[in-house]
Amino acid sequence: MEEGDSLVRRWEDLDTDLLLKILQFFDLFELSAGVAHVCSTWRLACCDQLLWKTLDLSVLKSNFIKIPLVPYVYVDSESDKTLTRLLKICLNLSRGNILTLIFHYNLYVCNDQLTYTAERCPRLKRLVMPAWNRIQKTGICRAIRIWEDLESLTMPSIANPPFVMEEIARSCKNFAELKIMGPCDMLFASALVSFLPNLKVLSVRCTVLSKTVLVTILDGLKKLEVLNISHCVITEDPPPAPKKILAKLDESVLEKVSRLHKFLTCMSDSCIMCQRTRNDEGLMRWYKYEEDIWKMDEVRSLAI
């Protein structure tokens, strides 16, 4: 180096540990679309497992319209292509290290996308996927079989829950937490009791819940430690009986919940979320409210 020349350091020579600390401030779009393509050193850093414990796609929504027939939504091809492209890049960079996977409640994943994702993050422990319109029985069962380490699931209310619960019971021996975004009827409660008797945490919030279903859950899930029914409309009898809304839980129910480590409920007329549940008749229209309010949960481990 000639006298007077300045020392020039290249970005690719940046200390790896320092580079990783910087990369943690980038979102997945910046990592996948830009940073990973700067040079081979940066790409290698972008594959570090520290960056890929969680793949959060909760900012990505499908461009869709509602239709009257199954699957009740139509997603345009460009929206599907965007999701597929992003999944391929992220899952390639993650190298199978993703432990938590989060989808937006308006991100409608199809069977092929779900299977592709499951095969490339087999160590998954937590899945947040509130929309299953385009996923078939074969698709979700295949994914669950791959996710043997799955411990926590956030899912929508579905018409035929037994096959899902049975597959979880068969494949996921450490499964402990479930959040249902939507009504929990007697069919759902019965499936939980039959196939997941060791469930420890259950959240069923902002929906209609009959006293009969609540009692079924409390009596059947003997190892349940945490139950969240915050902002639910509690009815005396399940449909199709006339709906009689309870103002408070009676002593027989309170006695049953007393064994739990934590019981979370809110049935207040002054609570905004309780008011919204009643106004939406127990089927929350999340699009009407704050952007990320669907991510909330009184159970900390289930919140996003």
C-alpha cells in the first residue's frame, strides 16, 4: 500500500457475529429479496439458524374474493405465485431450522404450498394458520405427520375436526397447546376429549360457547392447566335450542374451573371485545377492526 492510501474494507469481510446482529433487524422480505444476494458471505450469514427460528408471514395476505361454493374463496394466480416464490426462498435459506411458522388469517395456503413447507421445516414446533379453506384432509394430515415435534397449533373452527385431532394424537407426542379461532361446538369438544386428553392449554376466545360444551371440555380434559374463554358469548344450551345468553358462570362451572392453574374469562358489558363478539354474533369479522387484533391472546404463549 502506497503512503497516503486509505485502508479499504469490504462489506463481505465484516465479522460474521457482527453481521448476524445487523441482519436480525431486517425483515424476511429484505433478507430474501436483497441481502442474501449481495455476496456468498452474506448469503451464508442469511442461512444462519439464529435468523430462522420464526418465519412470520403475518404481514402477507392473499388477494382473494369470497365465493358461494367450496372453498368459499378464490385466490388470484399472482397472489399464489408471490407466496410460492417467497416460501421457496425463505425455506431454502432457513435450511430446515424454522421452529415457528405464522400465516395471516387472510393468507389462503393451498395443499401444494403446505406440503412443500412441511417437508422443508420438519422441526416445526408451533404453527399459526387461521385459514384452511384451500387445504384438504390429505394435505393437513400429511403435514402433521411430518411435524412430529409440533407442540402448539392455532387453527380455524372446521366442520370435521376428528381427523385432525386424531392425526395430531398419532403423530405429535409433545402436543400441548391449541387455539381455535371460531366456534367450538360439541363435535369439536368431543374430538378434543377423545383424541387429545393430555392437552394442557386451550384458547377459545371471541366466539359462541355453550355451557354444555364448556362442561364437556372441563370434564374431559383432565390434564388441562390453562383455559381461555375471554370475550365469549356463553349460552345455556347448544344449538339448535333457543339461545339464552348467560350473564355470568354459575357455581357448578366455577367449581370445575377451580382445579385449573389459570382460567381466563371476560363477560363484561363494558369490554369492547365482548361487545364486538356479541355484535358479530360470535363469528368475529376481524377485517372490521384493528389490523393486528386477531394476533392477540390472553395466554401469552399463544399471542403473536
